[in-house]
Amino acid sequence: MAQLDAKIPSGPLEKKWQKHIFDSKLINPANRRKYSIIVVGSGLAGGAAAATLGDMGYKVKCFCYQDSARRAHSIAAQGGINAAKNYQNDGDSVYRLFYDTIKGGDFRSREANVYRLAEVSASIIDQCVALGVPFAREYGGLLANRSFGGAQVSRTFYARGQTGQQLLLGAYSALSRQIAAGTVEMFPRTEMLDLVVVDGHAKGIIVRDMVTGEISSHAADTVVLATGGYGNVFYLSTNAKGCNATAIYRAYKRGAFLANPCYTQIHPTCIPVSGDYQSKLTLMSESLRNDGRVWVPKRKEDCGKHPSEIPEDARDYYLERKYPSFGNLAPRDISSRAAKQVCDEGRGIGPGGRGVYLDFSDAISRLGENVVRERYGNLFDMYEKITGENAYKVPMRIYPAVHYTMGGLWVDYNLMSNLPGLHVLGEANFSDHGANRLGASALMQGLADGYFVLPNTISNYLATQREKVTADHPEFKKTEAEVRAYVDRLLSIKGKRTVDSFHRELGLLLWDKCGMGRTEQSLKEALEIIPKIREEFWSNVNVLGTNESFNQSLEKAGRVADFIDFGELMVRDALERRESCGGHFREEFQTPDGEALRDDENFAHVAAWEYTGEGNAPVRHIEPLNYENIKLAVRSYK
Amino acid sequence: MNLTLRVWRQPNANTPGKFVEYEAKGIPTECSFLEMLDIVNEDLIGKNIDPIAFDHDCREGICGMCSLMINGVAHGPERATTTCQLHMRHFKDGDIIYIEPWRAAAFPVIKDLVVDRTAFDRIQEAGGFITARAGSPPDANSVPIPKQNADAAMDAAACIGCGACVAACPNSSAMLFVGAKVSHLALLPQGQPERTRRVVKMVKTMDQAGFGNCSNYYECEAVCPAEINVSVIARLNREYALGSLKESAGL
């Protein structure tokens, strides 16, 4: 078992980050232009990092698969971004944000990382305002805040329902300035297909130009992956269609450890699946649960009826019944599981019986339709666009959906992988959210990593790199040849099934066996079936066209091939983690009243997986989580 | 429902394109326009025909990647709606639907319905930013901004950069897009130091990229999925007039 050194600085929690900055190696401004950095991904983490590193004087190349850096999926985040500003004078502090995040993550994240995140959160808001992000304001001109799940203070900053968009456009504008200044070279419509490792260090990437098909090598002193999460392994998720795990999975195959892949977040309020054609799922903001009441019929026989025909006493407001003190505002993981339970009992509503009502009729009769429209009008409009139903008249139908992934590539306190020279930021790493992420914390982490953490830690690695590696190095030639062979193999199968049909099959299987609830049996079944899907994929997929052209089928094929392998690792991780925590709910491990039952004695650790070659079982390494400041406790929301 | 599609097919920028007819059969009314194209593509692949290439990503109306002319209207018949949020219930069984790419000299076709919109990025690079080094900014509440200014800035900042405004404009003008960014930043105190440089450079880059001028058709506003108001064009003209005057006077 490899020694996983998280390189957490010594000293008291609140001094670690400042001490680490002081102890870090520096590169003087005149020398920075001699160092080159590759950044893959242009979302909040990658875009902010590329812009900031360019501004500092490093030579940066930034890659994204979209047609512009502005389209990264960070753009879709609705609700807001947390920061410990305590502008509301309501008792917030860095320590409270730190504590809420650790507890929300079900005590499965690193204290030092989370504390640092809370510490830099305030600077993120300053930075974004300076870049022109139009956050919501009060009439006095000061910034407005709202509350979010898992917190008792108002610390969430927002820009209408488009916070992610505005933060991303802020980072994109900073990136644009660097592109104009010549410090960042941007490569849109370019997909990373492999990582190049030279003498044990990540020194570059192999990419495919998605317009011409040209496969080329790029060398640098260090590689930064900010390529997002792997939620699309389930096929249906709230992620963008292009989101994929290829960059992190191929880095894993080159020696980077993948940590906690079984931690996936299922968001409770999404528009339900309505048919086989469905290509993605749409989130409805959690804020709706402030005024909407969740219910299903008490009796299965009533499920087919129109909701108005089901009298009050025949309805089961199950969240209010089971969690009287939190009611409809129970946390995400718990609300999602409760919805699944009632549907499993046959009491779900809508097509396929996979849905529950989110009913605003009480709020409308109490407050009037106008007040409800003022608060949630845009969400009701969006709901009507997609479903064709008017939620002022009939209750919304909602169901949980895959939303975010807490697992990712293992990184140390410097955000560097066990594979030297590889840095990983944002959702692509595993670091800060433990087993469950709190609302409005993903934006915070992406920007913290990109604007403030990596720019201060990357020099620790760069300062040790005097030898320059170029793309002429034989390792680049070799890796490039492997990528070409891989692409040719995909194109040469010419089978009978489409890429999407495999993706759907895999997604359904994982949702069924490794979704909201997992058991030893379901996971073992999945491990039996996934190799069969893989075998059929590699013998019967039909990828038309050539490499030397714009070929969306080919792009998808490579991603789905990686999802199949990634899914297997996720299931393996879920099988080995014999406890329930946060988003990972093993049905065997629950309290008598159906809540997640952690096993701190045996599982208060990070599981980091090492690739050991095709066909071999990966090796599970452990990084113990040492809690020096916080006492582990049971999360209760009753 | 069953539909007839007449889809623009063009292998690449250098080869002429043409309309090709496809039957879309058994399309559920609940599905989105792009999901309808997914179904057609699955069918085409089954027949070993190259699927229709189109841009898309978030499929929830915010990333700005989807871009189709549907029966001659950018993003189709629904107001304030991107193509990905357009659903098939707005069409009738037996309809004939024409699907084309954005057409503008500054947006060359890459393949079929996919166009190159990097001209927008170049305009942004010319000045669509506020210079603020990470680590330098003062406390976020040190400069109060009146709510109505912040709201007006947000109205303009809501632009998703899809390019529908250009596609809808008979002059292929990008002034709604540029006006939105110039307005957003000019309305905020943080945007003041670079206000003049910004508008002059962005307009210059816009002209060089081959976008036309505005002659008040307002087609852009009619198709904009983010409901950007044409008043941003008036503001752009005002900002540009003042800005170029100041620049020529060396101010």
C-alpha cells in the first residue's frame, strides 16, 4: 500500500494556510514566464486558475471541449455561493462555515482543506464583485444574502437564479483579458485524450482538435485538470451532455489515484423522467421547498387519480411526518431517499410511478398567487416549458436526480495528485465535500481552488522543475501513437449498436444498482454485468465517419468507453465502503428508523484507487482522516 | 407525431451545403427539439448514414451552445426560449420543419448546423472585462451600488452569447451582444476606469470580424432567449460616441 501523504501543514487549524503560504517555495515574477502550465477545463476552477496564473506571469495553455470557454457547465448553477462574510451579523464565521461543511459532508472530508476553503471564501466575493459580477443587492446598495440548506445563517450570495452563469462569465472575462495579453493561449473545441508521464511526472497531454480531428501533443512543466464531475456515468443527470470523466479516468490509468468515486449526490427536486427519449434531467431549485409541500397518496390505488381528486386525509406528507422539525426542508440526501422509498412502495405518481408531488396550493391560498409568482415565477415558467403543466393549478411532479459527484482524483493540500506534476481542481478532485456537498458550496470550491489556492501552491512543484521536457520526447510520441490506435479501434468496430444505446444501458444499470440505495447484492450484480456491457461495446458499437473530421459520434464513443470502466470502479468503491455516509447509502447499514449509519471506527478514511493494468483488480489505498478539532457526531435532522 | 424535416447538411466549411429531407416518426410530444433530433440521429446511425451535427451542451437554456434556425426563426417559434428548451408540443403532426445553421459571414459553418462563433470571444477579449487581479480587490461592500443599477447591469449581463441576435438580423449585426456587455460593465462603478477603452476596442473588433451595423429592425430582441432589451444598443451607441470622442481628444 502506497503512503498517501496529504502534506497538511502542522500547527493550529486557523494558522495552517497562512503558514503554508509562507513556507511555500516562490518563483520570482521575472522567472514565471519561463514556466509553462497546461489547464484542462475552463469552468469556475479551470477558468479562474488559467486567468490568475496568466496574470501572475506564467505561460498558460487552456483547453476546453466547448466552442468557447464561457460555456463550461459551471454556468448552469442556480442558487448561489457561500461565503463567511457575516454581512448579516447573524453569527457566521469562518469556523461556522468550516463546521457546517464538515458536518454536511458527514465527517468524511479533511479538516485542513475545508478550513482553508472557508477561510478564502470571503476573498472570492471581493474578487467577483471587482470583476463586475452583478450580485443581488439591497436598496441601500449593499450585497444581499439568502439562506441555504444545512445552515442556520444567511451566507449565500446570489445573482437571481443565474449565480453560476454570472460567476463563470466573471472568470471568463478575466481569462479573456489574459488571452488578449498573450499570457494564456486558448484551445476551444479541443478534447484531452491522454496524459503524458515522463519519468514519473505529468508533463503534458495529448489532445484531439474536434473540428479537424488532428491529434497533437502539448508539453508543459505541469498539468492542471479542472474537468468537472462524472455524474453522466448515470447517463441521465443534471450535467451538460458533454460533461465526461475521460480526462480524470485517463489520468487514473496513467497513475493518478481516484478517490471516493462512490460519493455521488442525488438532488431531490428535479423534473422526473418522462420517457425513453429523455436526454438529460433538469433541476428545480431547492428553494421551492420553502413553500411547497411534498406528498404522495397514502394508498397505491389513488396514484392514477388527478391530485385534486385525492382528499387531504388520503395524502401522505411524508417529509413532514418523518422529520417534523425540518419537514419539507430536510437535507438533500435524506429527502431524496425518502422520495425513493415511497415510490418503491408503489405510491409514486406520474409516468412510471417515479415522482412525488411538490404542492403549492397551501402557499397560494395563504399568500396569494402573486406572492408565489414573485418568489418562484421563473422556476414555474421553466417547469411549464418542459412539462407543459401549470404548477399554479396542479402540483409539480418532482423526483431525485444525479447532480454532483464528491469523489474525484486524489490530491494533497497543494491540490497535487500522488502523480507528481498533476494538479486537480474543482469537482474533478475529491477534496472538500466529504460524502455530501452542501448547497451553494460547489461554486465556492471551484473559485477558491482557481483564484486563491492553486496560484499559491503550484510554485511548490514548479520551483523543483529545472529540466524542460518538450513534445519531442519519446514518451509523447509513444502516448500519441497509443491514442491514435485507440481512436482507430473505436472507428473500426462498425457494429450494430449506437454509442448512446450503450450509455443508456450503463446508466440504467448504475442508477438501479448503485444509485440512491446500494446493497452488497446489487453492487455484486453490477460487477457481473458491467464487463458484459464493455465486451459488447468493444465488439458491437457503430461509430460512423472518420477521425479527420468533425465527428460527434466519435467524441461520445471515447467518453462512453471510459464511463463503462469508471462505473465499474465506482461500484467497486461502493462495495468496499461497508457503511452508509452522506450520498453513499448502503441499505444494510442503517439505523432502525432508516437513517444512514456510519462506521467511524473502520471507515473514517479516504479510499484512493490505483490502476494496475487492464484486466487487473485496482488496489485500494487509504488516507486516514484525523479529526483534531471536531468531534465526530451523528447527523440528525429529526 | 410524425414530421418531415428539411435539414441543412454541409460536410465542412469548404464544401457547398444543401437541404436533405428526413422523416421523423413516432416523436413523443413531451420531448424537446434536440431530443427529437437525437431520435432522428439514432435512426440515421442505424442506417449507416452520418448523423446530423448540431451544437448543444447544457440543455437547460443557459450555456448558449445550441443554435438552430427553425422555420427561419432563430431558436424557433417560442419567445424567450433556446432551442434546447423548445418542446415538440408546439408542433403539429405532419408539420414540415426547416432546420438551418446560424447564417452570418462572421459565423462560418463548421459542419451541418454547427457554426464557428469564436468572433464573439475575440470581441470579449478586446475589452469585455474589468482588470482585477486576484488578491487586489477591496471588500465587496466597500462600494455600495444602488439596487436599480445592479438590477439593470444584471439584465444586460444575462446574455448567454448564443448568437441568435446575429442570425436574426438582416445585417448580421452583433450590436445586441456587444451592447449587452458594454452596458453591463458601464453600469457598475467597477467598470468606470476602463469604460472608454472598452467600448472603442470592442466596437473596432466587432467591425473587423465582419458583423454589420444596426438599422433598427429589432429582430435581435424578438429572438433573444435571455430577453436582452434593444435599449442596450442605444447605450452602446451613446457609449461609443462619447468614447471615440474622448479617445480622439486624447482624454
